[in-house]
Amino acid sequence: MNTATKLTAFLLGLAVVFGAAYGVGQVTGPGTPAVETHHDDPGPANPERDAPEHEAPEHDDPGTGSHPPEHGPDR
């Protein structure tokens, strides 16, 4: 077997393998995306419960107080 025949057979086999892999990929479709996990936030599980006594909760109750609720720039 000469060198040209060997290279041709190798390239033909390589094309068949990649073609088969492409076809299988088209049939099966994309895989499911990986679930994102964030382990960088070591904050408390319940910020209101774990907040110091002298601090108010992060949210404001719009039904109490003398100020009307604030609205975004679209109003």
C-alpha cells in the first residue's frame, strides 16, 4: 500500500467518524444546562431574624409612615 492510499483511507475514515458524531449530535440535540450554584454568599439564612435589634428590616411597609411609596422612573 503506498502513502497516498494510506492518507486517503485515513482522511476518509476521519470524515466518517466526524460525520457520525455530527449526526448523533443533531439527533440528540443540546444537553441540559448545568445548574448554577453559588457558594460565595455566606450571609444569614433569614436577614430579618438575624439582624441586630437596633436596625430596621431592609424593606419598607408602604402602608405605614408619612411618605408615599417611591416609584421608578417609568411613572
